[in-house]
Amino acid sequence: MAGPMNTKTFFQSQTKVVQKTYTRGMQEVPSLFSELFNDYENDMKRSYMTLIPYAPLGQAQLKTEGTVPAYDQAIEGPPTTVTFSTYGLGYTYTKEAGIEDAMNALAELPHMLTYSMQVTYDYLIWNILNLAFSGTATLADGLSLCNAAHPLVKIPSSTYSNTGGTVALTPEALVAADISLLTLPNDAGLPASVTPQFIVFPPTLSKVVEEINGSPLAPYTSDNRINVQQGKKVSICSRYLTSNTAFFVTGAKGRLGLNSHSMFYSFKYRDDQNAWVDPATQNFNHTAESRLAFSTVDARGVWGSQGS
């Protein structure tokens, strides 16, 4: 735990004629997670939230004259339960440091705290995709988010895939992603088509995405075929993706069960600020806290490749 900042913390600002002080890495950049992930409501009285999917009715059956129709049941799928956790950060400085602040350095601290909290949310929530291929982060079906063997609840012997494995980012890979999302089955084996909306990638793939998504002609070929991928997807370049080669195609944001993906976050409270002076030491204290949960309910709506 860091101690309080005192008159020696900013020693050079105190003892040298300094023209200007500055802080590295605090650009006014908006959070990225809200562009892609859903913001789901929660019950403020509970420390967890549970989301339960229904496996719907199947296909209608041929009914001969004078007979009763076939009957089917909608059943519950495996529930997704997430627990809320609290994240916080703060700083403290002595009374003397507050008085003898030659370069007004302490005035930067609230901005620093705001920036740190903002970046923390991005690091946490983007891990949904960073761990999309990892067995350490599984969905309610016991498998990673992007997996080749997700089971169908009402057809236990059947599975579906939402991953390209280790295919590199190419126009053909994006076509395969589109086909995968558009042909996904629901838990009864009927179409659960999800319209591709976003392509999500790290900065290292920016050039490739611009070439594929922005060219009117098919890239990487000398013929005059049109580029069927031009402008089809909204590009989201995330500096918080840890892989330099992995990329994702997802549906739009939206309510559960609709034509959307179900990656989400949910805040109980956000940036709860507290500032006080300790009566015994006269140290000034400032903290910020947030309580949130994040996860994915259903693999449908997300297609991913680890790249090559």
C-alpha cells in the first residue's frame, strides 16, 4: 500500500525553477468498452445476477387430418450467474504537501484518478474477448466463448462452432465468419441467425482491416472482382486486446434473445467518490470505487479467430 505523498514526493518541483510539469499517458480518450458491450440492468439488492436462457419450441410437424398436433416443450438452458466485485483506488497527501505545492502538482491528482478508473474498466471488460479461447473462462455450457463444440440444449448430440481456429484475417475469413453467424442454430436446432455488425481487432491489424473493409475492389488480387466486404461492418480497433493476431466478428448490441450478441457489463455504482481530511493527521484522502460484473450469456453472436 502506498503511503501519503509528502513534501519530498515532488522534491524537484520544490527545489528547481521548473517551467512546466506534465503527466504522461492521460489523454482524454473515451472508454472503448461501451462501443461494443451491452449494458444490462441489475437488481441493486443482490450481489449477483443470473440470466437463464430458454431453449425454444422446435419445428412444426406434419399433422394428418383428424389427429392431434405434435407437442413440444420450451425448457430452461444452463444459467449464467455473475458475481459483482468492487474496484477502487485512492491517494492521500499530507497537510504540509498540500500547502507547499510549488507547481500545483496535486491539482492533477483527481484527473489521474479518473483516468485510472476509466482504463481499469476497459482492461476488465475487454478480457471477455481476451479470454475467448481460454479454458479458464467458460460460459454456462462449460466451454470457452469461441469454441467449435458448443452443445444444443434440446439436441444433446449436436453442436455448433463459432470459431475460425487460427485462420488469419483475410476477406475469405470474414466471409466464413458471416456465414457462421448467419447460419447459427438455436437450442432447438432452428435458425438463430445473427447479423454481423462489428469487426473487432487489435491495432496491429488496422492496415489489413482498412484494406479489406474499405476497398471497392477485392484486395490482394489483380482481377476486377468487387469487394463484397466493403463497408459491411463497423470497425472497432481496441488497444486492450492482448493478442496481435486475434480478431472477432460480432452481432450488434441489443437485448438478450434478439439479433445481437450477449457480451455485457453491469454497474451497481460507478466512480463513487469520497474525499475527506483525517482528523488525527490532517492528511487529505480521495478515493473512487465502482462495483460491476461482466460476462457473456450465449456464444451465439460472436465469432472469433486466434489468427496466425
